[in-house]
Amino acid sequence: MTGPGPRHSTAAEWKARITADWWLKFFGITAFITVFFFAYFLLQRFPVFAVTVMPLTAVDRWIPFQPAMLGLYLSLWFYVSLPPTLMRTRPELYAYGWLAGGVAVVGLAFFFLWPTSIPVTTGIEWARYRGFTWLKSVDAAQNACPSLHVAFAVFSGVWLDRLLRKMRMPAGARVLNAAWCLGIVYSTLATRQHVAVDALAGAALGLLSAWYRPAILK
């Protein structure tokens, strides 16, 4: 008789990781996002200091408005849940939560001390595009730099890549992860939610935060 094959082992590993402390992951991720958005929208609606309008660059003029990118843009909120969902122990979850919280705190500190906004978008009739009217009414043009959308995408992408390697997933899974991460970054520009400077600053924040790895997460 032969033992279980690689496919069975992989499926078992995914199941074990996803179901480990699933209730803590569900409520923890929900609480994190809720608290983050409360602070995010509070700073967005009531800036303390003068708001700086971020400059357009050649990159922003080169990338056209692409409404089809909205779905990819919104997929971030599923994407960021993947790394903690695939962690197996509470110490891992707690350590990761502190790191993710650090990304949020640094970004929110920037928004408090240096409120920023994207330039007014001209030539686009937002009402023509389903979903954008709602998005623009909820997520205004403030809290632009650094783009936390990009920061969390990059931070999550790096950690998800580490977990996929740890799980010995095929290279295709890691390529798909990288493509998803880069797609979310690109979508922030293609949907006109951010400009290139915002995205670059957000990517730097995400990479610097992901660079530090506590021993429990190695």
C-alpha cells in the first residue's frame, strides 16, 4: 500500500491552517478592519491641518482610467485576510496582528500630521459607472499619501508569498499571488483613487513593514 499523495497532503495542510482558531481569525480580522475604518474616515472627514494636493506625474497621465479595475481594487479586503487565515498558531496571529497594526498606525499618523488629497479628476462622469458613485461617496479624495491600499496589498503580498513557500506550494501559486498584489497596486491608479506618488509611498511602507519578521513568524 502507498501513503497519501502530495495532493492529499496539500489539501490537509490548507484545511488545518484555515480551521485553526477560525473564530479568532474571523472576529479578529473583522475588528481590525472596523477600528481601522473608524479612524480612517474620522481623519478623512475632519482634517486638523491644511490639506496638501498631491502632484500628478507622467505615470498618472500614461495610465488611463479603467473602470473594469474596480473589482480588483475592492478585492484588497479579501486579499488582506489570506495571510492571517493561513497561520496555524495564536502567537503567529498575535505577532502578525501587531505588524499589520503598525502599518495602519504609521499611515494614520501621516494622515493626521500631513493631510493629503488627490487632484480633482476632470473629464470623467462618475455617474456612468456602476459602483464608482458609491465608492466616491464613501471614500473621498483625502488620506491620499501614503496609499494604505497599496501598503496593505504589498505587506500582505510579501507575507502570503512567505506562507506559500513555507507550505511548499508550486511556483504558479506564488506567481498568481504576485500578479494579484501588483494588480491591486495598479488598480489604485487605474480607478483614479490615488496618484503614483501615493502608490510609491504606500509600497515603501508595506515593504519596510514586511521586512521585519519576529522569530515566531520565521
